Amino acid sequence: MAKIEDFIKSESKEIDPVIHELSVMKQLIQERAHPLDLLRELISNACAREVSSTEIKIKYTMGDEGHIFEVVDDGCGMDFTGNKHAPGRLDRFLGLGLSSIVGIKSDEFSWKGLGSKLAFQSKRIEIDTWCGQGKAFRVEINEPWSTIERNLIPKPKVFEYEPESGRKPGTSIKVYGHPPHRKEQPFTVEQIKSYLLHRTFVGFTRHREQKPTVFLSVFGKGETLEVGFPELKLAQPKKGTVLVEEDARAVKPGTNKALTVFLKGFYTWDEKDYGLDPNQLNTGLILSVMGIPYCKLDLGEYGSRSLSTANPGEKKCCLVVECDDVQEKMNISRSGLVDSETTDLLKKAAREIFQRVESSKEHLSFRQVPKERKTVVAAGVLREKKNKLESDTQRWVVFQPSESDVPKVLVREPENENDVLALLWKLEALGGLPFAEFRTLGHAGTGPDLIVHFQEDAQSNPDRYTSIEVENKFYNYKAHGHTPSQYPRVICWDIGATPKIPINGTDKKYKFTADKEDFQVHIFALRTMDGVRVLTKKELRKYGV
């Protein structure tokens, strides 16, 4: 294994990166949890305070080699020393696999060299960097992942050259074919944007005095992204949405060491109004460490009893839990927390916060909102129905055996099956049905609508306890899945414009038949019966009604 003093600056020379164990490096890379984690780590490197970047450019495209990612910053650049006691930034990027655990001070967001190692899962890497003085460096690494999979160490080529006149300090890292095995459809602007805003430094969850400008370009289409977790910028929510800003401390048993946890965000009944969607990576409980949102945590496991269920459920929550003390307790891929005493303390503090939030007056009031809204909606529907019934254009079914009779108003023109039932029973009571006998014995919500004694006319056999199906329009009969042998008779308001099965007329104007499954269904339409008319309120006034 090459040592750090073996690095030699040259016009073009293959060098060995400093790697403690190739197997550790492979495992670290393969633990990547999301295909865009490379961007998260490269951006974290570029946005660390030590780098002092004021502008970050993120570019994505696709080519013959697959997905191509590029992150460009105008920060301090990466120097190359070749000195194991004082390695430069470029030395560390190329060779130091686990920088934060081998005694060398790392940058603000550095984590075991994850950014550089994820870049190695690719077909090619190109780096161009200059510190503002001395020589500039260009690095090429060809087929790094293929080399690693053959249990060999990739050989970066480092080129040292004089920077062009007027060049500003900074670094460009371009990764081709990451990862090599993925050949799926390209990422969309929205996919990358959502990831950047909710899983990287771009979605910083706390105040940052000097925020870099972030420019995103996807297949040449660019836009500027404002640094800051978008959903945490909500200031004045409407009723049905509750802002959360709480904190708690958990003390390690037997010590005076305390872990501090902050919970911020909101929960709502109106998730669409705020763009909450699991695909946008902005729902549930999100862990933020050092201000960077990394991954989702289980709401129930961290103490929620109400929000995690249907009151209102994690899809209607956007909550961020901040705790810098768990940084060393994250797994290598930063996609979750390992089992540890510190993790248990985080859960303890979070549970205290959720107990406080879910027992607050605001939350109890929040839970009543759906009921209140339902009441308001019901009142609105009732008002609308009332206004319609009072309208001069409202149509009413009346019973008027002859022109000389004053019409008896029965019900509004039927709009549903219940209206038809009301009309049928009123006609039955008035003796207005054209049957020899029709006596309702019972009505059920399931099975046949009516059980009746029925005799169609004086020549027909009387049927005792027979079933009658009731419909608003007969075309619903087939859609409702009725079996003709069980429901041989149907009473409806009207046949309807487009019945689903052929309808045959009879010598009685109100009776029709339909053949279905070798069985004949008899249909009686109330609208066409003698004495049944439809009049508007304006027409009824002519009769003094």
C-alpha cells in the first residue's frame, strides 16, 4: 500500500491513493442509500465554512457513460502536499478513506471521506482545482469502480500546471457514470431539486449568516436555488395547520452531559396546500445534523402517538428534528442512526417533545378542525338545497288525477333512490298507484329494497311477500349487479336516456320489460303513470299552490 510520502508532483504520473483497507472502502461505497447521495456529499464538502465558497454550481446530464454529475465551487481550492503529516485537501480527497477517525482534523461536514469515496463508484472522475497561488492541479481517474471490484487500487493521474491568467480559486469535480450499473431514465429537474432542498446543505435547517448562491443546471436548463429548508419558512399558517418549535434536553445517566434536541416544522390537514408529498422528501420526521437534513426517522418510534397515526398521519407532517450530538452515531452512508446510548437519549428527548406537542391546547383544537369543517360543509350543502327548493325553477312531482283537481305536491323531482321511495309511498297512501294491490311491508338497506304484497291487475295472480327493487333510473339496474331471478320487478322514476339493456314497451304506458339472463324483468316507471305530473314552482302558482 502506498504511503503519503510516495506522492510525487509531476506532469503526469500514476499515484496510489492512501486507503487503509480496500474492503472497508468498498463497503462504505456500497452502503449508499440514495442514487443522489454523491451530490449531497460533494455539496457538503464545497459548502463547509473552511472552504469559504460563495457560489456553488451543480450540473447534471447524461452521456454514453451514464449519469454525469458536476459540482463547481469558488472556494479555497484543494492543495496537494504529498506530506503524510500535513496532507493537503487534494491528498485527503484522493486517498484518506476515514479522515474523521484517524486523527486528522476534518472540515465542518466531512464524514469519513464519503464524498470522494462515492465518486469512486463511477467510470471516470475529473478534478480541476486551484488554491489561488502556486500550481493548479488536474486529476483523472479512469474506471475506478471496475478497478476496485477487481480488488485493485485505482490509480489517479495528477497533472500539475500553471493556471491561466485571471483564473479564480475553486474546484470542479466531475463524475461520469455514477454508479456504473445504473442505466435507467435520467433524473428530472424536480427529482434533483427535491433531493437538494430536502436532503443536502441546500436545504439547511437553521440560520446561516453567509449562505452561498446555489445554481442548478439539468440538461442545460438552469435555476437558482435559495438555501434553506423550504417548508421551515412557513410563517403564518391558516387554521388546520400547526407550527411546531420545541426543544428538550436529555442527560446521560451518571453524568452531567446533556444532549439537546430541537423539533421544528408543522403538521396540517391541508397537505396539498403546502406541497407535502412523500415523493418530495418533505413528509414525516426528518433528521438534521449540523443543519443538513439527512434521512427520515420513524415518527412512532421517536415518541409520536397521535401525529404518526391518522391524526393527521405522517404524510401530513413536515417535522425536522435537529441534534448535532448524534453525528458520530450515524451509519456510514448517513441514511440512519446506529443503535447506541446517544441514539436512545435522542429518542428520550424527542418523546418528551412529542408528549408536550400532542397534549397542547393547539393540538386538541387542531383535532377538532375536520369535524368543524364537516359541519360548515353540511350547512353549506343544506343551504344550497334549501335555496334550490325555494327557486322558481325547482321541479316538483305532483298528483293530479284530472285537470280540474288541485295538484297535490308530493316531492321534488327525484334525484336519487330515496326520493323515489318517498314518492312511491306517498302515491301508495293516496291510492295513486295503478295496481290492484300494492302494500309495503318492509324496507331494508341491504337485499331487496321492498317486501310487498303485490297484484298488478285484477287478472293477475296476487304475490305475497314478494321483492321489489327501486331505482331512480332503470339504467342503474345492471350497474348495481342485481340478479333478475331475485329481483323480477323494478319500480323506477324513469327509464333513463341510455339503459344498459334493451327495453321493450307493453300495452300499459307505465310498464316495460327487459330480457336478461333468460329471465324477464318487469319495470314500472312512476313518471308515466296517470295523475303523475312534473311542475315548476312558477307553474304551481297558477293553481294557487
